[in-house]
Amino acid sequence: MILTVTMNPSIDTRYQLSELIVDDVNRVQPMKTAGGKGLNVSRVLMQLGDEVLATGLLGGHMGAYMEELMDRDGIPHSFTPIAGETRICLNILHEGNQTELLEGGPEISTAELGAFETAYAALVGRASCVTISGSLPAGVPADCYAKLVRVARSAGVPVLLDSSGAPLDAALESRARPTLVKPNLTEINGLLGTSFTTDQLDELQQALRSDKRFEDISWVVVSAGAAGSIAFRGERTYRVTQPPIPAVNATGSGDATIAGFAHAIVGGNDDETVLRIANTCGKLNAMDPQTGHLAMEHWDEVYGAVKVTEL
């Protein structure tokens, strides 16, 4: 079973408009889904045929509604209840643009966080892999993900961490090492205090190897947008490029990529296959209008066109 962690989930509400009229009435038909990066990971893993369990924090009327949405989508879940209301996030698609209104989410008490950590430790004992994705809600200390990584690694379970800012910083400073981290090029430059481009991979590799924060992390995957990604795997470095197939909705592609990594790593695949599967998932998500969903009919086409080059 792959355990997906979403500490700050949301009811994702999508509005599609031909034109957004400011300071006037806009009538819409909403599309509501159980949202959050970890839930996107869960959906993709289910498409790939994996056994999944989603966990995190849920509260209030919106939390109850989110459970209904997960049940509707067939996502197995075991969330810790909280007193605050689960947040709502709006995504307005208009005139080729995407405008997002994101609530911050509820504040979590020390007791609520403790209850989650206890439940999480029990779930890890049943897991073959853990993915931890997204932001932390108010009241949760920045070292929360570092603690979750430590619990999983102590149980011998691989952990894929997809976060940024202070939570990622704290996890990198911890003795317990995630199996995989996936910062983008801007984030990795921020962590290193550098300004490397995709044409300076030797320098980037040297900087990562000399930084103790990245020691013993099996996979450091740096995404570079249209330029693809670079994967540092011990002494090996891989450059990955994807086919130039037009994207329909790129939202959630990073989550789909994490799902692909989890699926492939649990499956015991070699490095090249792991990278091809993960990047195929990211691309297929962008080709489908539904976030956290793969256009599976294009699998063979995209998988065959993903290029993995060892440098």
C-alpha cells in the first residue's frame, strides 16, 4: 500500500469562463473535487493500479463534504479529524488564463497534530512507500515533515517528499533522509545560493555533492519546466526530456510525476525505467483536462518518446 499525506487539503472548485467580467456578475457551473497535492498523487496511483490510502487532516462541514468527494472518486482514506474547517480553493479558467484564489486553511492545535502523528505511525507500518506533498497548515511547525520522514525511514519505508520553503529546509537538515526530493531549478538555486541554468549541470552536480544536506538522498530530481528535468542518483546524473505534445491542463503534473516515481520505485524498476514512468505520468496529466488524471490512451506514445540520457 502507498500512503499519501496531504496536511492541508482543500475542496478544489473550478470555474470555466469564456470571459471573466470584473466588477460584474459571472454565472458559472462549478466542478468540485477533493483537492490537495497528495490527493492528486492518490488518483494517479489508482490509475496505475496501485493500492493507495490517503491521509492527513480534515475538519468541519467542508471536511465531511471532502470525504464524500473522495468516496465518490473511490479514493480510500483515513484522515485525522480537526476542529477547523477544511479550506476551499478556487481555480478560474478564463481567456487562456488561470486565476487562483487559495484559502490558507485552518489552524491546527498541538493535540490535533499529535493525534495525526500517532495515526500516521500506525499507517506507516502497513505501507510500502510514503509520499508527502504540499504545504503545512497554520499551527504546524516547519519540522513536521522531517518528523514524518524519520518515522517512515525508521520503519524501512521509502519516502518521497514534494514540498518547498521552510518544511523542505527542515527535512534536509534532519538526520533522517527522504528517498526522493523534487525541487524545481529556482528552488534548488535558492537552497544552494546559486544561479545555475540547465547548461551548467556539472557545476550543479558538484554543488549538490558538496552540500551535506543532500547526502544519502537516493534521488534529487530538479524540474526545469519545458527543458525537462535533471535527476541526480548517487554518482549518476540523468537528463530527461519529454515530447513536445501540447498541454491541456498542466495543473497537477508535478503530483502525477511523484505518483509515477512512487509506482516505479515500489515496483523495483531500474533508474531509466523509473524516470521514464515518472515523466510519462507528468506529461499525461498535462494532456488531460482533469487534474490528477492521466490520458492513458496516449501512454505508449509518450512513454516511447520520453528521452533519458545519462551524462
